Amino acid sequence: MKYKIWHAANATILSLLVAFFTLDVVSYVPYLDSFVDPVLDWDFTDHYYDDFDDSKVPIDTSLVIVNIGYLDRAGIADLITKVNKEEPLAIGLHLFFNERRDSLQDKKLKNAIDNTGDLIMIKGYNSSTNASRDSHPYFTENAIITYSDIQDDKLGIMRSFRPKIKIADNDYWHIAVEMASLINPSSKNTISERNKEIEFIKFHGREFNFSILDHDITDFSSVKNKVVLLGFLGGPSIYDYSFEDNFFTPLKFEIMGNRIPDMYATTIIANSVKMIIEEDFIDYSQHLDIYGSLILCFLITLGYAYLHNHTKHNLLLARFISLGLIVLLIYSTLTLFTYYNFKFDISAVILFLLIGSDMYEFYFRYYQQSLDGYSIRSMRVAFLSFIGLVGIIILAVFFGWHMMFSLLSFAFVIYFVSLKIWLHLNAPTDS
């Protein structure tokens, strides 16, 4: 029994190695990378938004968004002053003032900022390069400093953000968390208790599903006792589409074809704020994603082994069953997301199902048949090596040793190559 479980575990790891190494190599081949990247970054839960109809979503009034358009610094100063006269709870600025420019405009802007009670400003931060972008200290002396960075993938789809980060030994909340805490004071505690490195955004609507105002109107009375977010929503007016500060989201994303960014960063932040204050979070577990995927792949391999030993047309039957399991897993994932807001990443399992049956036959032919001629005692070194590597995987997932996964991949390659060499050197010879 122990020998059979070892074979199934070997075949599972070998299949996953081949699948991911193949995709990694193909992603560097010209013209093929455009096909591989969508496969790697395709999130099945995006299909939750396939039937999204923003016309049926009520306007959210908990947060007011004001479009700055293409205003210069003097214009932004006037806008802040107009909004501030209506006594909002707080004002958030989703824009940078990197350097000093025209002294008169800069002074006017600084006065408008300094005369605002609770004013939130941002640091730009790129998590992939650890580079930050700051407004000039001249403007930020009396501001609450947050950071702004939305996580994307290779396709540029904005799906998540980090609630809190450390830059130069200082902790900064994400602007969405800070603004949500001004509307609902318990928001920061809620986020802290969730203790998630990344929060996936539950999208509730586009810009017109929020209370929005353009910079050129005269009546800002609707901002009274509201938290206000000043940011870019098109220019020169709110009805003019612009590619500037515009991104892809799951609400309107096509893997192939002509893709057009569908949401401004300011609206993505507004969606994040709404999610936080309503506590309508997307739950997930990185441990479950990895451990669960490995267990599912192992159980599927046991199924392939059973078909191999008990059916005549085992490979054809395994392929049909694999296709059925792919459909079932996608349906189950979407059901979990729709009714329970729970996100389970099944991409590795789907990838495994596409090649798993063929890889099991490969393992049986080139490894298992030869290994069956030896006792588990004679294969003790290989068996213990495998157990050790799997144990390190479990620890690496639990403690978050990200670099360890790359090292383990190469370690498993060496393991399978060494095992094949050993079998070749110890193969029985005809007398």
C-alpha cells in the first residue's frame, strides 16, 4: 500500500512539474506568449461578472467622487476650497504633486490643503519594483499619508490591493482602508482581524454607480458630512473617455480581441471602499489553494491508477473523465464565489487535468514498471528523499517561503533524473 501511494505521489509531482515548466518555457517563445499568459492569469471567478448589469445597481452615496479632469494646480486648489466650504467629513486626493512648480499656484494649492480638516494624500508604490512615488513635502505637512497601489497580473487586470505596507520602516494604510475608516471607524480593526496580505476587490459598479460630481459644477452641497474622493474620471469632463489612469477589471475583460481599459483607478478605489465599509469581503486561503490543489491532484492520480489497473480503455476513459472534472470544478468554484464569497484557485488542478492522464501513463511505463521489481527497502534513499521534499513543501507553504518553491522545483527535477539514472544502471541484463 505504501508503495502504491508513493507511485501516485511521484506521478502527481511529475505531472505538475512538466505542466508548469512547459508553460514557463513556452511563455518565452515569440508569438506563443500571448496565448500562454492568458492561461496563466485566467481567473475563473471573473465569470461571476459575465452578467453584470450596472444599470440595475443602485447609486452608492456613502462616498462622493469629484472628477478633477485636466485642472491645473490652481484649479485643483479652487476645487478643494469649494468642496471644503460644504463641510465634508474628509477629503482624499488621489493625485500626486511630485515637485514644486509655479510658486503662486503652489502657494494657492498649499493653502487649500492646509485649510482642509482631514485631508488624505497618497504615496505611489509599485510592489513589483519596491519603488515609491511621493508628493513634495511642501504639500503634505498637514495631510494623512496613505499609499495607493492596485495589484495586477501579466494581463494588467486589477483585482486586488495590499491593505497595509511598510515603506522605509514606516507603515502605511491603503487609501481605500483609510477612507473607509472615516465612514466606518471599525474598518481598520476589521481589516487587521482578517490579517490578509492581499484583499481581492469585490466590484459593485462603475463610476456612475457612485455619487459623482464634475469639477465645473457650481453646487457641491451634496458633499456635506460625506467623505469625498478627488480623482481623475475622464477629461476634460466626466463624460469624455480617456486612457489616462484607466485599467482593466474583471467587469469587462476579454482574454482575446481588442481590449479597452474599462475603469479609472479612482473608481477601483471607490469599489474597494464600498467593499470594506459593507464588509462584503472575498474570502480565500493561500494554504487551502496550495494544499487543496495538491490533495485534489493526488486523488485524481489515484483515480488514473485505478482506471489503469481495472479498465481496458483506461486512457480514453481518463481523458473523458478529466474533461468532466474540469467542468465540475469550474462550476463549483463559481458557486462558492457567488453564494459564499469564497475564492478557491483551481488553475493548477485544471492544468493538471489537461495532461495528468497522459503523464500517469508516462510514469507507469518509464518508472513504475521498473520500480515494481525492487522492494521498498532497496529504494529507501529515493523514498526518504521524496518524503523529505514533500515535507519541505508543506513547511514552505505554511511559513510563506516563496523562494523555496523554485528551489524545490529544481530539487524534484534532480530527484526524477537521478531515479531514472539509478533504474538504468541497475536494470537487469539478459544472460
